[in-house]
Amino acid sequence: MTPASSTPPSTIPGVILAAPASGSGKTVLTLGLMRALTRAGVRVAPAKVGPDYIDPAFHAAACGRASINLDPWAMRVDSLAGLVAGLSIDADIALIEGVMGLFDGAADGRGATADLAAASGWPVILILDVTGQGASAVAVLQGLAAHREDVAVAGVILNRVGSDRHADLIANALQHHCPDIPLLGAVPRDARLDLPSRHLGLVQAGEHGGLSAFLDGAADVVGEALDLDALVALARPSGLTSDKPVPFFPPPGERIAVARDDAFAFCYPHLMDAWRAAGAELHFFSPLAGQGPDAQADAIYLPGGYPELHGPTLAGSADFLEGLRHAATRGVKIFGECGGYMVLGQQILDAQGRAHAMAGLLPLVTSFQDRRLHLGYRRAEVLADCALAPRGAALRAHEFHYASVVTEGPGAPLFHLRDARNTDLGAVGLVDGSVAGSFLHLIDRAPEEGETQ
């Protein structure tokens, strides 16, 4: 089984797996497909559209290679092109999982999976959840395929099919109304395709004790139901590629301590890769395992995750908390995003309202008891010099959490925010000396004059 194109390494063929709506089963089918192709000897380069942390970790487990984010709202075109070029290293095919529905993006209408398809030239394979539908599913397919001329729907997969008769009914309607869109297979409802979830999405890959067995089971289902050779044959190279380095944000130091475990799992690979490419050394540590940051580090990065689920353990991690405090007294640059920001504060209140003492480096108390969704893309202007950007810089970011702020300040704010529609959201985050943080997940810098996005 080999990809259709014998293109140069910089332009390996790829496809985008998308759906009409969230909840259609595209993540699990994507995982099954990645695992099935990998087992067949195909070197799969995985990617996820949009600002997702959880799905890429599953991708990596499925095909043994780190998955990257491709975000057509938050990333500059040059950034996307550089990342697409990186997918081609030691790979045969790129499999990109879409986000939400094919044409669903940010509040300003930009950033949809369709936008990446149009920019890259990758064909789209639609996954249709046909629960409770017959020929009507074909009408949905027709509408999606005709909606934008610059988006090519190259194939379709039927998901959650109830029976062979159900599959035949839709296949016949598809052949009659959409003869140019091949049916790649019909996936039945199957318990082997069930994955547990929680408030921010799927339970993390690292917490899934039977993950390898699940992935093999999903691959068995997908391999039996789909024509994998026909699917691979639809892949096409991307016209969006570049050999230029993508800096994103400069590394905050030469030796960076990065928290990494189930409480600090939300870290974009493209940022870590860019820091390494710029010559920085990354030293990972696990606060949940009682580890503190590297004492020789000149910068500490605390990414987001689920600290609200691990309050007692983090509060009792003396080497971690004391390590942060000692680093702050030495002027080490410390930056926290979302969950990392919460840990830099004084306390986290868990779902039961119990208070857990944190590092106390910023005047911040957050609560997971009174949950309220904060979600959306953000345009951020940096108000004070910090580890990742100087004052005045314009950045692109995403916010997604349920924690609420009990107290924030007094203190100097870090960012001034606007949402995707350019609505003024005011000042957020905090800076105190070399310590800074906010609830934002930074993705890229904003395009400068002459750049495109």
C-alpha cells in the first residue's frame, strides 16, 4: 500500500478528514485509519486543524510520530507553509484531522477546516454520521461538496451504519446523485470505537490505560470497513510548503525547564520544535511526580492542562513549588499558560470548593467549583515585557477553560485582548518581575505589514 504520488519529499501527498459537525466520529475513525496504515507499513504524518491539544496526543500514539496543529485562523501563511513542509520528513502520507464541521470556524467566519483545504490544496474526505438517515445523508454530502469551489470533496465514509441494508440504501443514492464522489466504506456502530471524555474533550491519551488495545481495535474495525488503498490513492501533495524556518516565538532562554505530565499536557509541538531549532535546550519535568524545575534553567514554561484535577498532589509537591519560588527570586523567566497560570497563583479551588495552595508568585485565586466556559480565539497585545514576547507585540491565541477567577490582582496586566470579531475584552493576565502568565494559549505572532494570514 503506497501513496498515489511519487512526489519529492517536500510535497508528500495528504488528505483532510472532515465531517459536517462535531460528534460525527471523525477523531476515532482518524485514529483507526492512522493505526491501520501504520500497521501496513505506511509512514503517516499526522496533524490536527485548529487549537487542539488532546487529539494530537492520540494521533502520536496511533502512528508513533508527533502530531502538529495547523491553525488557519491563528497562524500566518508562512507558519502554515513551514509546518506543512515539516510533515514530509520521513513520511509517506499526511493525514490531517479537521475540527468541528467542515465550514465551521471562529466567530468572524475564518479558520475553518475548509480554509486549510483551500489554502493547501489537500482533498477532503467527508465522514458522515448516518444515524437516523438514509438518502438524506447524500443530500448533506451534495450540499457540502458544492458549498465552496475551492474545496475539493474527494471521497466519503459512512459512519455508525446500522446494517448492511442501511449501507446499501445510502450507497445506491450516492451512486445516483454523486457518482463522482467515491464511497470508501461504511463503518458500523461498534463498541470498539468508544472513547471516554471529560470537560475539555476526550480523556487524555496518557491517562487511557488500554490505549494501545483500543487503537488496534479501532484499526481492525476501520481496516475491515474501508478500502484503504482507494483512500490513499486520493491523497494529493500540498501547494502550501516552504523551506524557510518558522520562528513563532523566540525561546525564552537557552535552557528551558518545561513541565510535562497529566496536569501540564497542553503544549504545542510547533513551539517546542521552534525553540529547539533556535538552539534552546528543553528539560522536561513532572510536578505530579514530585519533580522540580532544572536548577540550571534560565527559563521555566508551565503549559496548560488539568491542575484542577490534581490540586492535593501539586500542593504537596514541595520541590516543584519551592523550585518555582527560588527561580523567581533569581530572576529566572517564568511563564504560565492557562493551567500553568493557575498554578503560579496563590490558590486553586477544586470542584468541591477545597482550597489548594499553589506557588503564590502572582496575586491570583482561581476556582473550578463555579464552572463557566471561556472559549474562543483571541488577538493579544502584549502590555509588559515577558518571557515570550516584548511589550507592544501582537499575538494570536486561543482560550478554552472552565475555571473562574476569584481574585486577579492587584498587579500589572499582561495582555490587552480582542476576540475574533475584534470585540474589546480588556486587560488580562498578570506580570510580576520575571513571572508572567494568563489563561491564553499562545499560537503565533500576528502578521506584520506585508505578511499574509
